Amino acid sequence: MGMERLSNRFHTLGPEGSFHHLALEHHHGAVDIQLHDNFDQIFAATKNEGRGWIAVRNSIAGLVENNQLIIDQSFNKIKCYNFLVKLCLASLNDSPIENFKQVWSHAKALQECLPFLNSQLPTALWKEFNSTSSAASKLLNCQKSDVAVICATQTAHLYNLTIIQENIHSSNRNFTEFVLFEKRK
């Protein structure tokens, strides 16, 4: 009887530069990463091969959907990891902050930066995206000079955006807990 060959592929939430992607690379380096559009795809892919990497809890926002329950019921949990959430304001250029008419990001990131937004960009319109990295990617593709995004510094660099201001989050103790898991044998 032959041994089952374990895949070195990791399944996580995209797009490139998402907090899932950044946290996985931070904890495991340059591994074979398959980025998915939603949590259901991560679970389905991990049942077929490899390992899953998914957020289960945020220290400010609480539980992330029912991911922990799904893992507990259907998978083997390998290990939990914490990742510090740090956010910046980025744009296509180094325009003065008052020139930005819109701020794009994930709803949770917008809320986490509410004190900054209220004091520095009180009239800017917010546009919510599925992730901070999808907002950054969209900005790069549409080239709107009056739009800024809230994302991780690494994401801003990945999408060749200029960082206007770092550390705009309201809490320096905002951690997201990620779980590395695999299919049950």
C-alpha cells in the first residue's frame, strides 16, 4: 500500500495582496498559493488537496462568518496564527490629502479607520469592496487621481501605489486569527 502524497499547495482568499495572502506569506514564506474568490471555494478545494488558510476571528470585528465551525466539523486543524492588521492610505500619486474625493476599501477597514477618515477626509465618499486588495487593484486599473484606498502597506507596494499616510487604523492591537487546516483523513 503506497503512502498518500501530501500537496504543498495552500488555498486561501484572494486577490493577491489580501490580508489572507499577506498573512500566509508572512507565516509560511513563498509557498504554492492558490487564491480563491470566497470561503466556500477554499473549503471545497482543501477537501480535494493541499491545506487551507482562512480567517476565523478578528480582535475587533469578532468571528469571521462561520469559518471556525466549518473547520471544527469537517477538517483537521493544524495550527492557529495571529496577524497584526495595519492599514495605510494610498493613492496613485502623492496628492495632498484634501484632494481625495473618494476612499475605497473593505467595509471592516473603513470602520477601523473611522477616526482618521472623520478628521482627515470628512467629506470623502466611501466605496466598499470585497477586500482591501481588490480596492487597490481597481484603483490601479482605473487610474482615478481623486481616489485613495485603505490597505496594507505591502498591498500598496504590490500595486505600485504611493503611501499617503501609514498607521491610520484606530487600534494598534487589531489581530486577525488565521487557521491552517487540512482535510480529514
